[in-house]
Amino acid sequence: MTKYTDAFIKEMPKSDLHLHLDGSLRIPSLIEMAKKLKINLPSFTEAGLRELVFKDTYESLPDYLHGFQYTCSALRDLENIEQASYELAVDNQNEGVVYIEPRFAPQLLVDVENGLTMETVLEATYKGLERAKKEYNNRPEVKNGSKPEFHYGIISCAMRKFGPKGYSPFYTRFFKSMEYSREMEVLQAGALQMVKAAVKIRDEKGIPIVGIDLAGQESGYPPGKFKTVYDYAHKNFMHKTVHAGEAYGAESIFQAITECHADRIGHGYYLFDENKIVDPAVTDKKKYLNDLITFVADKRTTIEVCLTSNLQTNPEIKSIKDHYFKEMLKNRMSVTICTDNRLVSNTTVSREFKLALDNFEIQPKHLKDIVAYGFKKSFYPGQYIEKRNWAKKVVQHFDEVAKKHGIIDHV
């Protein structure tokens, strides 16, 4: 197994295509924001929050998600949104990440009475990210071409599940306005409202909202239920990713691709587990999985892999060696290595790469392919030729870093 040093992993150019803004705040900033908004945190020290909320291991998925009530509350303020967005970009830049796609559900932060609309929330996010981008790209080593430029795109998330209480002021009002509708009708309408807002704000404000996502409780709320939402995004030239196969079987991935036009799949973990298939129409589970795996691989539909997050939320994964990432590598899937939530999972892109490289057989040429997928399969907010030239420069920089660290002969 090739030995990759921490210095090489940090210096090589990286991306993060599955990165939740509201799960990736700095703890000192969260404490500062909470004090400003008079939010009662379980602790107002970093050590206390690490012990009580943002831990290395979690007992269950609800335990993992517990901290989002605090981060979302802290982000219901435009200055805080801009600060968090700026700091997220800077934190990534400081570890060699030159492309990110922060995703979040703006409707969870909307509070019209306090000036937070879909538009102002997304504008604040844009301001923070753009400031960090300009500062980085004005560095001498970037301007002279020694290092690649930093870019980003914003992904707006629809929520599979929400209710009239406890989610956000937006959802409380939305549920009330549709009180005579069935639950699924409300959920579909809420998702469509978000996508329409994202398209309109992208087109009218020029904010780089590059794609949509479907997040939240997967079981019981499969992608196919949101086909109309994704059809609208598809017809308005919006890229598409879907959380699928994280907590539900391969049918979820199938629906994401065939009914929601998914360009990428978030997690995609259960693509390789026939025991998770529950559709009675699937009589030959082995063939179904083989056909789906082949289709995903042939189409180069990219899987956004989040190793630490899966270990923390899925009790079926006893150790990193048991993760289906090994099957993704074996089948030469198009994969990217992502953090999911830098704060909640207490991780970085460099740590995720180290976890992968220390535990799976990844030769330098294959590593180069994985790094390249993170740029080539990105929802880059620009013309194709521009994206192609930029991605080429990034891959060339990977070669330079590999040579510096003595592994270029293998790439």
C-alpha cells in the first residue's frame, strides 16, 4: 500500500462537493453568534460543546442531528450567515481545498418578520463566500499561477420532511397556509417553492446557485415523491444531487437517477446491499443491484462519499474496513471524498482523505482520478470551457505536488 504523508494530503488540491453549511460552523463563532442572539447553548465553551453536542462518536442519527437546532438558530441572522459562509471558505482554503459547494436549506433560516427572506439569506451566503474567494485569488501565488484559483457554487436543499412546529418560522407559516392539504402535498409544495426561489434568485441576482439537493428523512420519503420538483429544476438548467442510499435501499438511488435526473448521489451507501431492498417488485435482488451498479458506473454518476459521517450515523458499519467504499473502488465508480459536516463530524477534507488512504488500497493513479472527479463532476458556476481549463490546471497542480512528495512516477 502506497504511503501518503499528511503533508502531501494537505498540499494536494482538493474539493468538497457534499458540505452542509449549517453543519460546518466554527465552535468559537457559534458561541459568539449564540450570545448575540441570546440562544441558550448546553455549554458556552468549546470543550463543553465537544463533550455534550459535537462529539467524535454518536449513539444514533437523532443524536448526530441534535446540534443542528443550535446552528440553524444561530444562522437566523444575516450577519451570522455571511460570517459563517466566509469562515467556511477560509477553513477549506487553509487545508488546500480549492472548490466547495456549500449546501443548506435556506427555508430553515427564513424569518420574514426579522428580514430573512430566501433572497436575503442566499445573498448573505454569497457575500461571505465571494469575499473569501476574492481574498484568496488575490494572493501572489494564485495570481502568478503557482496555485489554482478558488471557486465555489451554492446548493439549495429541499427538505423531505418538515412539520408545522419546531422547524422554522417559514415552515410554520407554510403549513398553516396549506392546512387542508395532505402531508405529502405540503412537503412537495414546500420543496417546489424552494426550487422556484433558487432558480429566480440565480437568474435575477446572478448568485451562483448551481444545484439543488433533497435532504432529510429518507425512509418513507423516497426521491420519486419529489419528481415534479426535480423536473422543474431540470427544465431550468439546474444541476441536481440527491441524498439517496444513506438510510434506505438501492431503490432510492434508482429513483434519484431515473425520476429525478440526478447528476450525483449523496452518500449512496446502500448501492451494494441487497438486504436493504424492500420493493416487492424486485424479485432478483442480486441482478437488480448488479444492473444498477453497472448503470451508475457507466453513466459516471458521481457518489459523494462521507466516510466519517457514515461511521457516526450508521450502526451497521462496525469499522472503516466494513464501509462499502471498498466496493465503490473495486467497481471503479466515479467518487468524491467529502466531509458532510465539518463541525458535527469533527472532520476536514484532509482527514477524510487520510481515513480513505490509510484503510483502502488506492494507488496514486486512482487517487489522481478521485481528486479529478471532485473538479470535473462539480457544478462549477461558469461556462464549460472555463471549467475545463480550470480543472486541467488543478490536475496539473496535483501532478506538481505529487512530484514534490516523490510519488509522481506512479501517477
